[in-house]
Amino acid sequence: MKEGKGSIKEYGWYGSLIFEGEYLNGEKNGKGKQYDNQTVKLLFEGEYLNGKRHGKGKEFYFVNGKLLYEGEYKNEQRNGKGKEYDSNGKLIFEGEYLYDYKIKGKYYTNEKLEFEGDFRYDKKWNGKGYDDNGQVNYELINGKGRAKEYNEYKGYLKFEGEYLNGERNGKGKEYDEKGEIIFEGEYLNGKRK
């Protein structure tokens, strides 16, 4: 049975380090670091309880090692306050999570506030959307209203139109990176009709 603090190391199939940290009663308990089996890149650093991520921690992108998420966990899921970043290290969300879903907070595009309010299953639900100058340009109430969506990596407007239940529903337009309309028409449950 694995037991100890700070000095326990676990190795994977290829003989590479996959975990180092504290164990109690044969399970990860306390602080620890999880690594990828093949690349030995750090994937998670934080607190564990009974073998699961629990407490404060940080997740990292597998490809480039940049910070993906920092915040609170409960039973392996994001729960409580946290911040999420894109693969370039730019903040895209800060707020509260419940069972791995965003529930309340601020959503950013190119480090500018794009939406602030409540989320339902990670979809914008109640709140206000902002333009590049920080002015309110749309509002959603119970997932309904007019909304704009931006590409979270490049920041261009990719959709504007009607929302219902947190999804594209009704009339709308989609745009490419150059601002050209690539689709104009009706949506139903988030999909083109």
C-alpha cells in the first residue's frame, strides 16, 4: 500500500514519472502533481482527496504546457471559483463552476469582456454582452434574446441573431474571419434550418 508525504513517486508503463505527491490509505491525499505518461509534461498540480482532484489546483494544456484552468475542484470536477485560459494563455472565463459547468461569471474574447452573467450548462443564459468599447450591445433573459458570438481565439464576430434556451434559435447571421456573411437564415436548437 502506497503511503507517505512528498516522497511518493508513481511511474507509468514507459518508466516515466506519472505522479508525485502525498498518499494516505493507498490513495492520493494531499498535494500532488500528475504528468503525461509519454511526454512527462505536467498536466495537473494541486490537492487530492481519496484519489480525486479536490481543493485548489491547476490544469495545463497537454500540447504546450500553458495554464488551462486554475481554481477549485470537488470530486474530480471544477467546483467553486476558477479561471479558464485559451491555449495562448489569454483569460477566457473567470467565475464560478458547479459540476464542471460554468454557472456565473465573466467571459472574455481577446482579453476584452464579452459577456457577464449566468450560464446554464456552459451556455450564456442571463446577462449582458459587451462590444469592444465596453458598451452593452445585447442582453439575454432565461437564454432568450438577441446575442453575438465571437471566436474565442481570434476575436472576430462569428454570429449575431436570436437566442432561445441558450442556443441559436430564430433568425441569425454567421460571419467568417474577414467579416463576410457566410450564412443568413433560420436556426433551430443551435443548428441551421
